[in-house]
Amino acid sequence: MPEPFELSASEARRKIADGSLTSEILTASCLERIKEREPSVQAWAFISPRGAIEEARRRDREPSRGLLHGLPIGVKDIIDTADMATAYGSPIYRDHRPAGDAACVIRARTAGAVVLGKTHTTEFAWVHPTVTRNPHNPEHTPGGSSSGSAAGVADLMMPLAFATQTGGSTLRPASFCGIVGFKPTFDRYDTRGMKPLAPATDTIGLHARLVTDVALFDAALSGENEATLEPLPPRRIGLCRTPMWSSAEPATVVALSDAATALAAEGTEIVDVEAEELGVLAELNLLLMRGQAARTLAWEYADRRDEISKAARDLIARGAELSSAELRDAEAEQRRHIAGIDHLLADYDVILTPSAPGEAPRGLAWAGNSVFNRAWTTCHVPCITLPTARGPSGLPVGIQLVGRRGADRKLLAHALWAEQRLT
């Protein structure tokens, strides 16, 4: 009999619905797991055990609110919560208490979720690392910027967590920690109350252990009528190594090849895809990030510069060199490429491509390279990472599936089918 904290979100939801589990028992189990493992993993920026238990007890006393009723979740500390500190990974905002919850947190709580606390983020969701460690090996990074969310879900501290992605901040840590990471179509979830970095690509993402759990979370946030998902075999998959293929380590090369072979054995047509513009898009992502971060973080840079990391100062300073006209040109170029990638994806059910260069790098000073995520993020398409392999150090390695813009549920259905064959 598994401990409650070991249950997936979907399993826990069924047990709460049939009365064989209470939200209080599940939440208490997760809190005990956190108490045991947090000294090693350090996933949490702020935790509210008493508040979480009180919230869980309220869920047990009331009729079901919705799809997430009674389920504990983590909220990335780049996303506002009125009842908990929200520091955005920065000492500037230590003990900052927003006036209200972010829109996505309101949506989750309305659906019955219990917020355990705030998970660590890199500073302003950029690259300056936080203290979180990879639960598979604490000498390795969990990835960033959604470090605490990925590590916490992977270490069974909670079944679901909010992440965000501007370049690769949902998918890369999911790959490094061996969980499912989902970056939906841009603007699928309301980003109000999320600290902006680069609004042209800022996207709220999800971390979970299984595709069915992501589908449940997505349905609650997006307003989909159907929480359950049936696996859907893709007829045609585009295998895209991308122009950045030289960055792929042997573990990713093998993971992608093995996935393509396994899916082809099921009768799916696998077609090699050349998309040279992805290299341009990856660079455009960084250009937009620099230019927009110089605007979104202008106050912090002007008034509290000494409390910002060198990495963030450099990002803002380089972005400030871009004129408003140059930034508008970059945004227009992004729109042109979005149309081009839409045309490319029309020929395939999904694209199969790397999630990350390889397994999580050793050390905590660097959260890893988002080279295989940035282009797709710039194009606003939905992407999902599945844990399918292990690297030379025994750490997880994932593969990424990319769907058509707006076809998020279809991508999840294809991912569920692939998960059943690859993991």
C-alpha cells in the first residue's frame, strides 16, 4: 500500500472522491515528506504547514469544488500569492506580500487545490541559480528556472506544481529531474500576477509525474470540460534534431533515437524534419528576453542594482542597448516566424525533438542549457517533456514532443500514447 504522498494526482483525486482518502491526510503526508527530504533537496522558498492543513480541512468539509479538489500543489515563487511571501528569487522582495493571488492560483484554488507553499526559482526566472538540488543526486542541478517545482514533484513532495517558461524553464528542469513538464500554447493560462521577464514568451507551465496528471491540471486551469484523456496514436511524427544538434550529448542522441525506433515499431510514420529557422528563433528568444527584461526590470536595475546578481545586471544592460524600434522589429520577426512554424507543423501530428542537451550537469552554479527549448517557446507552440532514459551518471534524460499552436489537448493525448510506450 503506497503512502499518500506517493500517489499521483489522478490517483489521489479518485481516492478523495470515493472517500477512501481525505485531503487532510494527503496534505499531512506531503508535509511529512517535505520535512524528511527538504534539508537535502531545498525545493521550498516558503512553506505554510499550518495554513495548508487548515485549507485541506476546509476542502474535506465542503462539497467538491472541481477537478483539483483536495490536491496539494506547489507554486513557483515567481507567481503571486496573497497569503504567502513572494520573493521572485530576489533579496529585493524578501518578505514581500502581494495584494492578491495570481490569476492561475485563483483558478487552481477555485478548482479545490491546496497550496503547500512557494517553490524556489532562479532570480527573476533568469539564470542566477538558487539553492535547490537535484533529488536524484544532490551534487547536480535540478535545472532552472523552475528549480523547486521540478525537484519537489520528482521527490514526491507534492503531485503537482506551477512552473513558468520564457526560454526553457519548465521543460529543461523536468527533463533533468525525470518528471513530465508541460509548456502550453502561449497565453493558454492567464499570466496576470506572474512577475514578467519577457512578455513576448513568458508562459505558465506545469510539472507532474504523469501525463494524465498534467491533463487534469490543464483542464482545471483552461476550463476544458473533460479532465480525462484517451491516448491518441499519432499517424505522422516529425523527427527534428534541430540546427543545435551539435549540443546534444550522447545520452540525448540515444534517447531520441530509441524513442523514434520504439514509436515507429508501433506503426507511426517517422519523418526527418529540417528546420533551419529554429537556429534563428533560438537566438531571437535571447534577443527578446534581453530587450524586454530591460523594460520589465527597469525599476530594480535603477533603484536596487546592488541587490541584483551580475547575471541579471548583464542581461538588463545588454537589453537597454536595444532601441524601442529594434525591439519592435524583433517582435515583428517573431510574429513572422510563428506563422512559418505553424505551416511546418501542419504536416505532422507532433514533432519529436530533444528536451535538453543531456542529463543534469554536475554542480549548482549553472542550471543547464535551454538550447533545445528556446525556439519552440518563441513560436508559442505547446511542448511536453517525457522522462524516457538515463544518462551516464544515472540521471534522467527526457524527450520533447511539440504540437500545433492551440492543439494542447491533442498534444497531451499523443503524449499519453507515447508515455505508455516509452516510460
